[in-house]
Amino acid sequence: MSDFVNVKIHPTACVDDPCSIGEGTSIWHFSHIMPNCTIGERVNIGQNVVVSPDVTIGNGCKIQNNVSLYTGVILEDYVFCGPSMVFTNVINPRCEIPRRDQYKTTRVGYGSSIGANATIVCGHDIGRFAFIGAGAVVTKNVPDYALMVGVPAKRNGWVCRCGDVLPDAEHGAITCPCGNQYRQINEEGEMKLTPVKEHDPLAVEA
């Protein structure tokens, strides 16, 4: 742990070797980082979080208390994982039948948010800037910008990059009060949202 540069690790946390932790990351009380994890820069890992072997966490992510990131989970940059939300990594677990060779990958896209107590069933991708409501159970792939609620989770609208729910579409065009603009399209029977003009809050103003 002494090799990490500008990383805050609470004395009660356990960090196994080897793993990679980026500069500016904080790991709080009673959390366990297991071997071969890759954790980016400026990540905040809350209390009682488990990061299993081979998990990847991108830059700027926030992992709230009591979250377990199991093998197979990949978080892209700036993902928010709400308190006590759940990932799985095996479709049909049985205690008496080892299935470590059947872990499924779950990729969570850039800038997306997962609400408190939500469950993400393994093997499904969550798109960029998607918003998973509190308590939702995701059982299929989630499009970019989709607002997903319920059990099982269904799309209940679209969410702007800024985090606000977008107004209903008129002729496919949607403008957020923040100024971001989007277009809703039907692609082979699947509704999708694409940005037309979108402000990057991390961009450095000239």
C-alpha cells in the first residue's frame, strides 16, 4: 500500500496485492480490495465495499456504502453506484456446483448512475449516461441515456447528461433546460437517444 501515490486508505480497509489504484482515490472504513483489481484516479470507495478480483473501476467513480463489485464487473469513468445496490455475476448459482468459469461480464457505461438498492443481473450492458432508479431490477441491456425503473426495470423516459429527466419528445427532438439537445430515433424497432448538442461539464473553458 505504500507504493500508491496520493491515495487515502482507511486503517480498517484491506487492500490485497497486487492491484492498481490511481492517484487521488479514497478507500474508506472496512472495505476490501481484492487482488488484480484496477481502480482509476479520483475514485471514492465508501464504507463496507467489496471489490472482487479482476474488477475494473474507471476514473472519477463514486461507490457508495455496502456495494459489492463482483468479478466480471467493469465500470467506465464517472459511474455512480448508490448505497447497497447489487451486482450479480452468475445466472444460476448453486452452492454445491462451482461456477467460477461461468462468470458473466457486466459493463456500466461512462457517466451512468445506479440508484440505491437497485439490482443489476449479470451479462447486461448499461449505456452511457443511463439512470437506473432506486430499487430497480435490470434484466436486459440498457440504452444510452435511458431512465430505467421498476421490477423488472423498463424504460420510463430519457435522462440528460446533466442528470435531469428530459421532457417528452416532439418530432424526435428533445431539449433539456440546461441547453443540451438530443434526438430520439427508432432503430430496428429499438428506441434510442443520440446527442445533437451536449455540454461536457469536464471540458476546460477557453
